[in-house]
Amino acid sequence: MKRAAYNLLLDWKGKPGRKPLIIQGARQVGKTWLMREFGKKEFGQTAYFNFEINKALHSIFKSGFDTSKIISSLNIVAGFKIEPSNTLIILDEIQACPEAITSLKYFQENSPEYNIFAAGSLLGVAIHGGVSFPVGKVDFLTVYPLDFPEFLDAMGHSQLSAALESGDTALIENFNDLLIDLLKQYYFIGGMPEVVNSFIKDLDYYHAREIQNNILTAYENDFSKHAPISQLPRIRMIWQSIVGQLAKENSKFIYSILRKGSRAKEFELSIEWLKDAGLIHKVIRVSKPGLPVSAYADWSDFKIYLNDVGLMCALGNLNAEIILSGHDLFKEFKGTVSEQFVLQQLISQGFHPYYWAPENADAEIDFLIQKENQVVPIEVKSAENIRSRSLRSYYDKYQSKTCIRTSLAGFKKQDWMENIPLYFFHQWLRKK
């Protein structure tokens, strides 16, 4: 399986004075596989250590931060000598041992010759929970579920993916129907590696959904194991409400839907826990598209999306027949699913999206991104025959140089707006 993050790891390896690399991401997005695959291909040997599985590792790091002593002990656990130039050290589920996180500072300062990856599914929770963190002494990389081009490659459509990357619109439009079918397939399967691998092997939607449900169960088990007991009921209420909240005509997150009379301060910590765990993305409202966009954010108004479109469909109990056949129920949720898809493509490309809605709420733009010195509005439509009243209203008000609509319609450029097919949106982000 090809992952775009692999090239970022190559960049890290070739960087002079590189620091230990912390790899973040939700559980089961493929962090461990990526690290081990990189070690196998780019180093002579890999020393893999998992702090959840091997509790004996904790004593090594609790004994102090003399890096030469730590390496000597790790040699014994690994069963071979760790060589600085030839070995990749992987410290997995490092959040289980706060002292190991702290040790990264001393490796950077005193033993920078060692190649170190550190990863953890709940690392964000640990960091924001008060664990001492080596600020400025590490590099970061976040791994997300497979994006649409990665999904195409995994499904054996590398030539189709290459055609999208070429930007040859005349060539691409010859495969419009196939690309739409594959997009709907991606909506159901999503980008969790285990689900994608299963579907590649047997093309069984039911088995794919079974794996998705197992992942959702694992996430909910993490709530019980790792979340503060006082926040646990609220975390579960938020988690179970996400799909329904997004499916509303106004998809802004409403606390009173969770429980009548609920207020923000009751649920803020629970939302942040889910965000730190990499399970959700918050998209904040702005009422004015100024620069920087963050200066105009209204942090009290936001939408919550999941980390993966396939898991969203599983949590919403949308089965394959509903999605692939255009069932009436999917028509109700299609806009929501398409927004989730676009949000993931934005996040995977490093954008921090907001959404725009004026105070009188007579229009709404699904996403705003800041690209160089422009604020770009992005309207998401899930059909082919479409009108763009909100986008036009935005343009008339702000005269934006670039207005983007992404939909199932083909490539189209007007004097005020450009339509990008949903299946090409990721490439548009990369090429602009």
C-alpha cells in the first residue's frame, strides 16, 4: 500500500540535523505499518518497542535520561546492537510512558545521531493532559486515513490516479462515470487501511462494514480506558450525536440536542478530548473572510466531523446499497457525506478549514481556507444539476478572486466561479 506520508518520512531522513520524529494520528490509521515499512526499506534494521505491550520498557526510561544507558538497555530488549547509522528506533504507544516522551529531548541534545520515531494513538490526549513535552526538540508528522488518490492506488487504479494527477481535464472526463462510481465506493469504504485491505481482497461490503464497526467499538473502548471518568458520559453523547448533527439543515453543533438545557461549558472538555484523540475535526465559523482568517473566528459556533468518511457512514448505519444505488435515504445524507469527504481532503493537505455564515444566516459557505494571501470559499454540492446561491451571495458581497464549487458536475470555469469535480478536488488543492 502506497502512502503519501512515506515521502515525508524520506524528507525527514534526508534533513540535516533531523530531530526525533513524533508521528501522530488516530488509532488504526496505519502509523505502525508505515513506520515499520519505512524501517524495512530505508534502514538495515529496525528496533521496535511498544510501551503498551512491553511494560518492562518503562523501567528503562524511569531510571534516568542518560541516553547511552538507555541505548544499552534497549540493545538487550531488541536482541541486537542498535547502530546509529543503520538502525531505526521505533517507540510505539509512547504516551503510555511519559518519561520516554521526555527522553526525546535528551536524544536530540546529546545523541542526535540516532534515528527515532515515536508514535501513539492517544499521544495528543497525553500531551494536553499535562505530560512534560520536549518543545522544540522534536519534529511532527500526522498520519490520516487514506485520501482518495491513495485509495485509487490501493484499489489497482494507479493509472487513473496518474491521469488525475496530470490535470488533463479532457482525458479525465472520459472516465467520469468510473470516477463517480469509485468515489461512492470510497464514501462507503473510507480510508482506514484495514478496511481498504479487506475490500481489496474480497470486495465484500459486509465484511468491510464489520471491520468498521470493530474500529468504532475500539474507539469507544478507548473512551472507557483513557478518558476522565467525569467526562465519559458526555464524550459518548457527543460521539453518538455527530452524524445526526451534521445531517441537520443547519449542521452547526447544538448542545441542546445532546440534552435539553445543556450549555457549552458542560461539554467543552469532552469535545477537546475527542479532538486530541484524533477522532474528530472541529470547523469554526467566521462571519467575515478577512486575513488572517483565525482573527475572525467565532469559537462558539462550529461543526464537528469525524476522522473518516467510511466510519461516518458506519456510525450513521448507511449500508452499501443505500450509498451505491442512490437510495432515497442516501439523498438525505449525500450532502453530509460529501462535506465529510471534502473536509478530509483539506485536512490531509495541511489546510485548516473554517466555514462562513453571516449573522443573519441567510447563506452559508461550507469551507473557507487561507491559501497564501487569499481567502478561498469552497461550496460542496453532492449532485450534478446544481445552483450556487450561497456562493453567489458570498461573491457579490466580497468579490473574492477565487470561488470554488466542488460537485459531481464536470469541470467548468465562469467569470466568477470554478466548478471542480469532487473526484478531482484533492489534486486541485495540490496544484493550486
